[in-house]
Amino acid sequence: MPKPFRAAISAALIFAATMLAAAPPAHAGPLEDGVKAFDGEQYGEALKLLTPLAEGGNAQAAYLLGEMYGPRSWGQKGENRHGVELDNAKAIQWWTKAAEAGNAKAQLKLGWYLMHGKDVVAVDEAQGLGWLVKAAGQGEPQAQFETGLAYWQGKGAAADLVEARKWFIVVAPQDGFEKAKGYLDEMAKQMTPEQIAAAETAAKAFTPVKTP
């Protein structure tokens, strides 16, 4: 390649690199800003940013609105709502919207409250289990644990030891679910070898499927 052409290419590359370095960072979108505000407990700002997105069908935004309106739980920090009043009805409304759009965390939260009530929503164990199963199928470990308990105890559906054991087998290796290992030992005393084998086969065949 002739020297003039090499020099021109080098100059062009240097110019392009300089322009990229000088370019300002891309501004985060409303969802990213809303999530950041939520994580920082700036709930009033998060509410302003996330509500239009949730109304437009964004499942993550709808889930976070449910978290802001609903009772504090599961790792949320503090009680400081910064302008968002506790409203369990709105929490259920937004969790439902997010769950219907396939958000596994919303399916878990909605399913758990439908199973337990806790003065947040009227108990409907059958509906609650349905949402827990959906979240479990997406690989949500807490939902897998809760689904195992429900089938073991016969809550929301007839007791099914094979199905219960399947979910405990799936979730037991994951961090924080040591109880499932103990439950497996306890359940084994109630089951036939054939039932245990069926549960193991079902657990091995399980593959999480994320909802688009």
C-alpha cells in the first residue's frame, strides 16, 4: 500500500478514536433511571418515571410499582417511601399486570400473597398456586420452593408428593434453600420407591422456560 494511503487511513482511525473518546456517555432511558431511583429508595421519583412505562405494558416497571405500593418485604430496605403511600390494592393491580406479562418476580409475589393473604389480598390458594407454578417454570427459586410446599401440603391443589419432591430436588442445590434438602429426607419416609424415582425423573427433565 502506498505511503500516502497508509497515512490517510491512520489519520482517519486516530480521528475516529478521538471523536469516540470525546463523545458524551449515552443517557440512560426512563426505565434505567426509574430502576436507579427505586434502588436508591427515591420512590417518588421512581413512581414518576415508571408509571407511564407500566401503563404502556412494561412488565418490570409494573412489578416495581407493585413493590412500591405494597408492604415492605423480601430484602427491601427501610420504610421510607418518599411520597408513595402504602396501597395494597394498587400493589396487587400492578403485580397482576406484570405477572400477566410474564414477569417471574411478579408471579412469585402475587402467587405468595394469594396463598397467604397477610391482609394484602383475599386468599385464593388455587389461583396463587397457578402463579407460583408459572414463576417456578421460569426458574424462580423461591417460587420453586413455595410450589413444592404447596403440593406437599395440598394447598391450591390436591397433595402430590411426586410433584412436591420434584420441585424440592430442583431447588435444593441453590443457595439459601437448605431447608429443601431436609424436606426431601422427611418426604422420603412418606413415599414409595416408585414415587421417589418418578420425582427424580421429572426433576432431571425440568428445564426453565422464560416467558418472552
